[in-house]
Amino acid sequence: MVVRAAVAGASGYAGGELLRLLLTHPGIEIGALTGNSNAGQKLGALQPHLLPLADRVLQETTPEVLAGHDVVFLALPHGQSAAVAEQLGPEVLVVDMGADFRLRDAADWERFYGSPHAGTWPYGLPELPGGRAALEGSRRIAVPGCYPTAVSLALFPAYAAGLAEQEAVIVAASGTSGAGKSPKTHLLGSEVMGSVSPYGVGGGHRHTPEIVQNLSAAAGAPVAVSFTPTLVPMPRGILATCSARAKPGVTAETVRAAYEKAFADEPFVHLLPEGRWPATASVHGSNAVQVQVAYDASVGRIIAISAIDNLTKGTAGGALQSMNIALGLDESTGLSTIGVAP
Amino acid sequence: MVVRAAVAGASGYAGGELLRLLLTHPGIEIGALTGNSNAGQKLGALQPHLLPLADRVLQETTPEVLAGHDVVFLALPHGQSAAVAEQLGPEVLVVDMGADFRLRDAADWERFYGSPHAGTWPYGLPELPGGRAALEGSRRIAVPGCYPTAVSLALFPAYAAGLAEQEAVIVAASGTSGAGKSPKTHLLGSEVMGSVSPYGVGGGHRHTPEIVQNLSAAAGAPVAVSFTPTLVPMPRGILATCSARAKPGVTAETVRAAYEKAFADEPFVHLLPEGRWPATASVHGSNAVQVQVAYDASVGRIIAISAIDNLTKGTAGGALQSMNIALGLDESTGLSTIGVAP
Amino acid sequence: MVVRAAVAGASGYAGGELLRLLLTHPGIEIGALTGNSNAGQKLGALQPHLLPLADRVLQETTPEVLAGHDVVFLALPHGQSAAVAEQLGPEVLVVDMGADFRLRDAADWERFYGSPHAGTWPYGLPELPGGRAALEGSRRIAVPGCYPTAVSLALFPAYAAGLAEQEAVIVAASGTSGAGKSPKTHLLGSEVMGSVSPYGVGGGHRHTPEIVQNLSAAAGAPVAVSFTPTLVPMPRGILATCSARAKPGVTAETVRAAYEKAFADEPFVHLLPEGRWPATASVHGSNAVQVQVAYDASVGRIIAISAIDNLTKGTAGGALQSMNIALGLDESTGLSTIGVAP
Amino acid sequence: MVVRAAVAGASGYAGGELLRLLLTHPGIEIGALTGNSNAGQKLGALQPHLLPLADRVLQETTPEVLAGHDVVFLALPHGQSAAVAEQLGPEVLVVDMGADFRLRDAADWERFYGSPHAGTWPYGLPELPGGRAALEGSRRIAVPGCYPTAVSLALFPAYAAGLAEQEAVIVAASGTSGAGKSPKTHLLGSEVMGSVSPYGVGGGHRHTPEIVQNLSAAAGAPVAVSFTPTLVPMPRGILATCSARAKPGVTAETVRAAYEKAFADEPFVHLLPEGRWPATASVHGSNAVQVQVAYDASVGRIIAISAIDNLTKGTAGGALQSMNIALGLDESTGLSTIGVAP
């Protein structure tokens, strides 16, 4: 059986990464590719690294173009997915790589995105407790944000095991592709090379409520989150440095054991041997996640750090992994744990 | 009056940056330059950006070579400064850019550096409470570490004003020059470009006790510090993202007021207008410090972020600023608040 | 005497670099700053590295605003300078950092720029034969392009000494600031980091006729130029790799001698000792030029390579150097030969 | 049939890239991995991006360890391959990724490498005229150098078609991984970020005679080569900018036709549509080659530019492609034409 997949929003970074992965997925046939402002252009001019698709022409994102596919991936600006999804039948697997269906709390959505809440779909982070079950057989998937992916994987084992107090402090560094492909002055190479800068400081970043949602679910109680993202001079990768005060009685051993248990059977999460720490280069272009954790006895805090590729595990790879589960395919099909380094 | 200055360790990054600044200091005559493994070589081959000094030849670091100077700067590996300083008379201003004389607690020194404590010199961070007074007329100065400079300037106003609980969580990003000029595989361009990685996690970095010392002094009580440094792909710059739980009654206004007061008369610290955040590119090559602070009411934490150039304000510029104070010169002589950007 | 200078186009990279230099020029008072699309904004938001000017407000580029200055620098898109210059009296020194007045051949201008030729002003590259004399006392200066500056300094000695055949092959690498601050997709950090790519290949780059003009003048005969610029992942810097077939009888010694003679008294050009080669980092932020030359006997070609900072010697530093000459000031005032490295 | 492959020199960049590719090659079983100075260490500590091999332990490079494999890849410093190869039977396919067996002229070898010539093996660049035939069934392969791969593919069509004069001028930009993983000061991240610099100027680079060999073979007559390599701030990728004077009667059309013919059936070489130019990011991590060519009528030169990934097509991918041919496998097995971008 061949699965026919369409990609709405094929000219951006998320769409391009998804196509890169779909090209090596043995069960997928790449169908319609759309991109409104670039409709009519060849993909070779927009995504020159995707040589096998160089002569494919982008179409408009219309119901007619998207019809006749088994899977439709949406890589659209937030707020646009619901209208497109409505046009697709319930038997079509719709995978939204945008933010529209991630949050369960409508008030959170409205506060952070300023528009009416479109709904909540099964959440595409299989490694979370109960994560796989929610995806099996589903025909709607909300792909997590890149930061929530990195942060949740770093911290949920501590919360699920009841080891951490309910306040997490997170500082994450992201490559520039996370900010998208629309030209903006502050994203120019001249501006970002040689510079590190924070943004969305003080709780303002839209991924904050999603992180709160995931950690609170793991903890079974509300977790407060201080989240500061920073932009660093590289195209890809997220390093999330997360910490929380340990509950009384926690030791380095109990922390290590909780993480070993959480990731024992995970195909993509690599809990590093003690003494080694994640680096984004190691997961460049791969769906792997590097995690390490330590207990700092001098301050009584658990420090958990993860590295992902924001475009792969953080977006398109995570989308494909969840698609595999939803369709009953082997979860790892078309996905690699091998990074492209140096 | 011309001040004659020698630099021991002129072939490394700290020594090179110091020479860059000394060349534009109107009151300084550059005397002996030493560099043991490079003795006999011309500076032009080692520091090709210092064109006016291209034909100067490095000498061995001996008492005879260092004799006859008003100021001797030491840019040596830690553990070597005491032996050199002993040979210099009490009337000579000795400015140690290494770690040897920064810590007041001998046990801290021995735990983190593994050698006997050499002593404690006046600490070269004039912006701290009482910082300038400690330096005036002094003939020995311990230049702070680059991370402690960035972190202490970001957080001391909150502690000095009694606004923050005594646990600080700090994640800092540093350019690679902070790791020095000795060739090591993990510092190769191929390794660092495209990668962010942490090191010294869990309280192991040697700058941790120095940060504890500074924040505790500002608070008048012990402050616990969770400090995680990360290496980012740029040659220079530190961005320190720092936070602490606010004490009851704290508001955004009290926080802002405390920072405005702390930096009102500081020539090098720029508390940014509200809504703008520091970027390391803005202080590239300058002695300026960008600071911004926010109160995140949703989690009750104060977030303070600073950007410095690790080689300038974080090392050589800080050394020169303290030298100016010790010698009774204008504090800003030979120092710039103008960054080289983009 | 204080010279009062205005900068039209203060929000871009050329304008920002000029302001950085003017701030340290002892004889200059910075007057009006204009920037049409950014008029009304504070410079601190647009050029955050220029701390001393943070509160200056940009104005519209009008005759009234520019009136009353001794020097007016124009950092405008090409085609706009003539209209502004016409409004300024003949006693005002107008320094055009754009392309409008560089070319002597009106047909060249029209072919490469597609608009009527505005005229030709004295050319601001003092190191060329006769270059200084053309600038002394002048009240109009055309600042050279960044590539022509790098290439002309690398090759004119070979042509002026009659050592090279009249065909030069040039491949130059430029940092991204040379492409300006307007947001464009292909200049995004995500696109340029990790990539090298050529543009304007095959004689299409607008700096080609300017290079031809300079080399032909040095040779006293038409020189054909094959010029290929490439974009490399760094914010600043140009490395120009230039070669030409040597005329019969040329030896390594005659080549070296010609270059030593050409640059013997030049304050900014550093002909490197034999065996060392230019690197853009060495001239980062400085007005210095590194040049090296070799004679490759196996192919009979002269290879000359230069490194400049495209924003400093290649634009704003070159402008200031020429201004100094025109005004009768010391040529080096406000300019440095010290790079900011690493 | 499963082919069992050993890799001698698995801890360096070439060995690591080869393993990355071998892991996805369906017909290969990865056997012994050796690395003398790192023998006894786990690959996870040395190549953390190769997650599936993290627990493999490096062994010494001895005949016993390398015995029992169908293919042995040698990623050793030059001069060491012959001794190892002698110990392996004639039925074993030995693929040398070093320089030892590339040159046909012993005098060239001795002049550039300073040691006795070890011999000449079939040359692993199948795209050259007669290239595939030389590899079919061979049990010894000399993998080309990274620069000769890029340059030869850019220029051989012009020479094979008799369009170009016998002097080529080449300037190539390479990422830092081409300089290897041994720690050296000038390869530190602090040194290479923000800098472009040439090396081996004037005919001194060891890849020069190999380029001469390839172009002369294509031309059927000696071609003189002026080759200048430069180091640019990125981990991977080569952009080779090549030009030669066109022979009389050459037009843009004849040039284009020659290139279209040369690459019509090549699975890895992508002659770009007219008007688009190569970029190294587009071939990052892939075995693809981007080529474009133009005829600059104003100077009468053919300009050909190619982009490759120096570690993939330039080293390990080229090795695997040649192995596939030698073993009678499909040439593209285990190799991708899809780049990892941005």
C-alpha cells in the first residue's frame, strides 16, 4: 500500500524539511505541493536542496488540489489550518505542523494568539506518557512546537516520577530556521551571525502555555514555567537547558533511574552516558533527541538538557513519526537517528 | 605622565585584546611583551590584527623582563600569577587577568582549582556596591571572570535592593574565545560552527563560586547559584540569562526602579529602554554592558539578562577600567561604549 | 575648528559604520542624521551598538535638514545622490558613499545601472597613482565600491609597474553586510550560514566597470576583467583573490619590489611579510588593508590577494580617509589600523 | 549477498562521514573500525552523531583486525596506506580515501608529498571520460581529493569538448572539515568564524598536480593550473570558481551544449537551469554536485562553478559511489542527492 501525501506550504522551512524526509520514506508517494505566494514556481528555485523534486510546480492551496490524498500535511501560518482542514474528509489524516490545535485551554489560545480557538487535536509527541495511544488510528494530529518538544522531553520524566517541584526554569537556544523564511531585518545573516539575543522574555513566547500544558500533565498538577528563548547563530538546532528544584529525598540515583525508565524503549531519545552532554550538531538533520540530566546537590536542583533539530524532531520529523503511528506503520519508517556532523 | 605597561601572556586572546585597547589608551606606553612558548616570535605572526605592534618580539616571562614598568598585566594560566607577582615591588600595579586572586574563600579555591590558595586581591568590578572604593589607589587587582562579570551585573541590583529570593538560576551563552587559544579538538571550527552545547553542568564550572561570592555580598546573605554555561558558534560575546524568585510585594515597577538606580551613573552599563533586549553583537569589541530586566508575574520571577564582550568588559576592558581607577585616571580612558556591528 | 557633518542614510550598514567612526574622530561634530523610511525613530532602536547616539532621532532627508553642515555624507540607494547633492552649495564637502559618481564612462553607467549618468566626482581611493592629489581641496568625493577597493589595491601595483598582461581574473568573497540591510530571503541567516554562493557571474556585477576603470588607468591601457563575487557566511570582510599572466621577464623579485614600492608610504596598506597571507579577521573593524603577492612560476601568473573590511576601508573608512585629505586634516585622523579579532 | 566493510581511521571526519553513509547502505555490514590513537574508545564519544554505532569500540589498525572483510576503506594520513594495503589480499576491495595512489607521475608525488611514490590505482571519479570503465571490477580504488573532485567536474566538459585554452584559473572556498580533525590553532572556531583566508597560494597546494592530471587528460594536452584554495567559516562544502579563456569560435550555446552532453546521464551531477548558480548549502550532506557554466563574452572566458560537500561527494560519498561500481552494485546505492538545508 502506498500512502499519498500532500503538503500545503511546501516553500517554507517546515515544508521543505518534511519533503526531505518524505523523499526517503518507502511508503509515501508525494502528491500535491502548494504554496500560495509561490504558486506556479518550480520547487527547484525555492528548495534547491531537494534535487529529486526540482521540476515539481507549486499549486494554490485549494480543496480541489488537496483532494485525493491519504495524508495532508499543513505547514501554514497559524490561524489558517482550521479552514483548510474542514474541507478534508474525516478519513483523511490531517497533520497540522502549525499551532492551531495544540492547546487544550481556549483561554490560553486566545491570550497568546489573539484569535478564536479552533479546537484541540491529538498531540504528536509519542514519548509523553500516553502519547502513543492518543495517536494510534487518529485522523487528526497537532504537531508540537519545537521548543515544547525539546523542553517536554527534557523535563517530563522528572515530573512524571514526582521528583521536581512545580516550577521549572527554562532557557533555550534556537537556530534561526525556527523563525521562518519570511525576510525580516533582525533575521538577516548580518544581524544573527556573531550575536546571541533573547526574545519573548518574561512569559510572552507563544510556546509557554504549551510547555505548561505538557509538564502539568506529566506532574498531575499545575507547573509554573519561566521560559526564555534565545536566538543563536546557526541555521538549525535547539538546546534546552531546564531545571527545577528537587523534592525532598531526591538523589542523583533516583533522578538517573527515572530518566532511564522513561526512555528505555524510545527509538529516538538517547539518554547520554553519564558525563557526556548534548550538542545540537550531533542531531543535525536527524530525528534523534539527546538528553542528559544531573542533580546539583549544592543547590538542590535537577538540571535536564536536551538537544534536537528544530526542523526534524522539532517539526517535520515529529510529524512523520506521529503519522507513522496513526497509520499503523513502524514508527521509525523514513526517520533517522544519524546526525549530519560536523 | 606616561604609564609604562608590560603584558605577560601577550600571545593569547586576553593578552591580544588588552594590547588592542592599550594601543588607543592615551596615557600608556606599551613596554615588555612576554609569552613563554612563543618567546622570540614577532607579534605580527601571532596577533596579525595588531598592525602597529607587528614587529614587536615576545620575550620570556622573567623578573628582569618585567622590571621597570608601572603596571604589569598578567594573562597567564591559573596558578602562575602568584610567583610572578611576588617578584614585582609593592609600588608596581599588578593586574591579574587570571583567576588566582578572585576568591575570598580558600576552601572554595582549593575545591574548584585543586591547588593552594594564593590570596585575595581587590576585585576589579567597579559597578558592584563599594567596588570603586576597593580599587582606588590599589596596587593589586584581580580581574573578574567573564561569566561572573556578566552575571553579577545582571543580578546584583535585585539582590542589593532585597527584591530576590536567595536562589539564582543562570544559563549563559559564550563565544568560543572564552575557552582560549590552545588547540583542542572540541574547539575546532568544524565542531563549534552549527552547534550549541553545555559544559561544566551541575555546579562544576570554576566561575560558580565567584558568582556566589558576588551575589551573596550584594544580598548580605548566602545566595545559592545554579549556573550552566553553554558554548555557542561565535568568537566573542556572553549573553547571561538570569532569574530568581521575587520576594513578596515585588512589582515590575520596584524592579525597574532598582535597576535604574543601580546603573544611573555607570559609564559602561546601559540599562536598555523597556521592551528592548540585549544582543551580544551590540557590544562586540566594546566595554559596554547591555542589561534588561523584567518581572514575570505569571511565575513570580525576576528575569535579568546582560550582554557583554567576554574579551573586552569580560576581561581586558574590565582590567583597563580598574587600572584607570587604581591610578586615578578617568575611568573611561581608552575604553569605548561603541560596538562593532554588524 | 570643528567640522560639522551630516549623514543622509544613517539607518543602514554604511551609515552606521560611518557614525561609528565619526564618533571617534576628534575634529567632527555629528549633526543631522536622516533616514527616510525610519524618520522619527531613535537611533538606539536601529543601530543599538552606537550607544552614545542612542537618543538621537532620525529626520527626513530634506535640504533644510542637511543645511548648515560642512560635510554631508550620502549613504543612499544609487540614483538618489545627485538630487540631494544639487541642493548643497559648492562650499559644502559632499561625500557620496553610493555608486552615482564613480564611473567616468556614461555608457558604462547606463549599461550597468539602467539610468542616466549623473556625472563623475574625484575618486576616493588615495592609494592609487595620483589618488591623493585628486582629492586635496575637493568638495565632491565619490567613495569607491567595496570590491573595487579591495581589487584595485591588490592589482594596481602590478599594472602600474607594467608587470601584468591586460587580463585579470578575480574571485572575491564578501561578508553579507555588503548586500545591505534590506530584508531579502536569500540574505536570511538561515540561508547564508553554512553556504557559499556566487552571484553576478560572467561580468554582470556592477562593480566590474569600476574595476576595469581603475586597473586600466594604472596600466595606461585597457585591462579586461573577469570578476566573480561570492557571498560567504560572515557579516563583514572581503578577500579578493586576483591574478594575471606575468609579462615576459617578470620574476618573483620584480613583483615583490613593485609592491614594496607602491605601498612604502601608505598608512593603511600592509604588504605582509613573505609567507604570510591576508585574513579578513585581521582587518575586522579597521581601515587597514592586508596585501600579499606571489609569482607562480609554474603557470607564469602573478597572484595578488587583499583583505579589507567592506564596511570600513571598503566604505565608511575610505570615505573618512578621503574627507580628511579633502579638508587638509591628517589622513589617518579617526581611523584605526587595529582589527578586532578574534 | 552482504558486503562486509572495515574502516581504518574511523575517528576522523572522513571516516565518520563514511560510516554515516554506510549505515544507510542496504548491502553493507559494518565490520571492524580502527583508529590508532583512539583505539579502545567507544565511537559514541568520538562521533556522537552516529547513534547506531555509539557502543562500537575502536581497534588498532592491524592486519588481523582488518582481515575477513570484503571491502577495506582507508582513511589514514598520507603515506600510511600502502603498508596497510599490502597486507590485504588482491581479492579484497581496498578503497584509499587518502592521497597515496592518486597521482600517475611519481615525480609530482615526490615533489608535493616528499616521500617515495607508492603507485597509482584506478581513480574514483566515475564522471570523468572513461571513469566508470576504469573502476568496474577493480579491487583497488584511489578516491580523489575534495578540491580535484569539485574542480574537475566543473571544468572537464570544457576541455573534453575542446572549448578552452590550456590555462585554468581556479579559486576555491572550502569549509573547515577539509582541514581535518587534528587540533591546530589556526583551525579553532575563534580563528575561522568571521574570517576568510587563502593558503597554499602560488601552486603549493598538494591538490594542484591532481587537478592538472585530470584536466590534462580531458584536454588531451597539458593544462596549466593556477589554483588558490581559501578557508571559509562553515564546517562543510566547497565552491570552486573556475575559468579559462575560450578558444576562438566558442559561444554561450556551444558551452552550454558541451555541459549538457557531459552530464546528461549523470545521477549525481546537476547542471543547474540557466540563471541559477550553485550554493554549498544545497548539497550539504548529499552526494550531489551542482554545476553552472557561463560564457563571459566581454572577456572571452568560460566561467564554470561547482558546489559539493567536501566530505560526501568530495570524500566518503565518492568512495562509496566508486565501491558500488567496482562491486557491480547500482552506483547510487546508499547515496542521496538530497541536501540538508537550511
